[in-house]
Amino acid sequence: RGGGSREEEDGSGSGGEEEEQNRRGAKEQAGRTKSLDIDKDGDGSGGARGARRPLLLQQGSLRTSQSDNSLPARSQCVGGLLGGGRALSSWGRGFQSVCLEHIEDPVTGRPRLMTVVSMDGLIQKGPFQAVMQYLYTGSLDEARGDLMQVATIAELLEVFDLRMMVANVLNRESFMNQEITKAFHVRRANRIKECLSKGTFADVVFRLDDGYLPAHKPLLISSCDWMAAMFRGSFMESYIEEVSIPNTSSACMRAVLEYLYCGLLTATFALQPIDLIVLANRLCLPRLVALTEQHAVDALLQAAVRGTDIDGQVLMYLEMAQFHNAKQLAAWCLHHICTNYNSVCRKFPKEMKAMSPENQRHFEKQRWPPVWFLKEEDRYLRSQKEREREEEILRKQHTKRGWCFWRHSSSSPHVS
């Protein structure tokens, strides 16, 4: 918001020592990002964490600023520094100060503690919203009439790729923005993965069967209707910082979070495809279900190429996939079983008999070889054996043959 700079308040008594301790105990220095560049030199530890539950609201490994002052910690704000904030004049020409204040939540309408950043008075609301839209989505409305103001704010905030996009639009070279947009999404995905791996700025923790996993409510709400209903509704999870998801492993939940954050499925060795399908279907994520189905089929085909017997795994996948709406994986499993029906029945007779009546009817109808082919083959083989037997009998009957010699009568004697 526009306005003058805010003075930094000092704590009373031993405030100087407490401030020094808080500065030393900060997880990482507060920083700023320049065109969403990744800080490769930052500390990868993400701050100290407890043995079980990770800490929330950690500072990120962003590009460090010229000032070494860290943002006030939550405990420090509660102790009397609410509204005091810190000056940000050294961060850039667009920022003035940052502090924590009780602001009315635009969703719930109730006041809650929020971070307030005061901007320079030259920054107007409309162009600044265009800059924020670019930082969130990587897109720019080229038909805007205030592109020069957008470029000015991008220059102040050091969002240089946006400034370059505006220059290309004004120079009628918008086709050059495609590469800028691609690079933006790559950098954005890397930064989001970094926040997920380190727990940077996390505001919720998922308690799973084998541990805890920090996450970020805004990204979850924007990507998943199930999460939006849980965190924005009248449920208990909307106001607590720890959410329990039973019967879920950390590997599956991390794959879900990476999908919600970046739109991609990153397969790991510890990830079980059928478990991920169960969780994705539970969270109403059909595209993630489809991606996991493709991953499961690719893994099965690779195992088959290596000579591994996959029939048992296919039988296990079939009914689980049907129950959890993985229709493509279920169809592939049915095709595999029908194609190798005789082999599967010989190896897993009990499992085949325990299949649902609908699946058994499908097997009888689509199996290869089909029943009519087996009957025709049996008839052909029996006929062939009978013919061979008859030919053998005929050969035995003609094995004893007699030789008959006779003298050809000569012509009548010469008569002189």
C-alpha cells in the first residue's frame, strides 16, 4: 500500500540483546527475488526442525538483500512489535517498510495477523495488479493501456523479465515473449519446489503415517477443490496448523504436493502407483490419476521387457484400479489378462476364481484364445490324429509285397 515510511520500534529493557538473539536464530536472512532467480548458494537445510514436526513460517533462501535485518519473528511481534515493522528502503525503490498487523481477512471477514508491505506512493494499484498477475501466472495482458506504468513498476521492483516483455509489446515484437514466458515457468517451478523441499513459508503441516510434511495453503487452495473446501470452509482444518491424513505415506503426499504446485508428476523409487491413485482419487484429482496410470503401465512394461513376471501385479492392480476410478489402468489390466488368459489361470487359479462376476464374464468373452477357437483346435487335432492312424494302418497293409517274374514270349520262330 502507498504511504510514508514507518519507523522501526526498539524493544524496551534488554530489547537490544533479544533482537540480536532473534537475528542469530533466524533460519536464513530475509531477501528479495530478482526475476524469480534461484539462490543456488542458499542454505539447503531450511532451518532447524524438530524431531517430528517441522517449524512453520521459516524465511526462504531468497537472494539476500543489502540489509542484514531479518523480519520480526512471530514471538517477537506478539511481544510488542506489532505495527513497528522494518524499513525496506535498502531493498529497492519500490518498497518502504514491512510489518505484521491485524488486517481484515478478505475471505472470512474477520481480522487476523497478516504481513503488510508498504509501497512507494508512485506505485498505482492497477499497474501493480498487472505485475502481481505476472508473478503469479507468468502472463501479461498486452491490450492494457497502462503498459508504460507496468514497465515502470517492474523496473522499480526489479522484475526485469516483465519489463522486457512490455518493451517487446511496445516494439511490436510480442513473439519474443514466448521464450521469456517459458523461462519464467521453469524458474517458478524450481522456486516452488525449493519452498516445498525446505518448508519455506509453510503455513500448514500434514501429519502422515510415516512423518510430517509442510505445505502452503494458498497453493493448495488454488489447485485443488478438495483442499479449498477443507481450508476455506467451516471445517476444523481451516484454523489449525496441523492436518492429519491417515493411511497416506510421505512419498504419496509429496507427489501430490508437487503435482499441485507444478502440475507435474515426479516418480520416485519409494512411490507406489496404486497408493498414489487411491490418494489422488480421494482428493478428486482426475488428471493426477491419469498421469499415475501412465506411470504404472510404463513401469509394468519395462518390467516385462526385463523378463519379470508381471501377471500377479496386474491381478492386484485390476480391482483396485476399478474401485478407485483408474479406468485406463483397469482397461490395460483386463487386456493383459485376456491376452495371457491360459498362463494367468495356470499360475493364479484361486485369484482368477475370486474375481468379480463382471470381470469373469469379460474374461470369458474377450479371452484369447477364445473357447470356440480351443474347440476347433481340439477337433482339428483329433481329426489329424485319426488320419495319421489310418495312414499308418494302410502303410502296414502294403508293407508285404511279392515279386512276380515272367518270361516274355518271343516272336514266332523264323520260318525259312
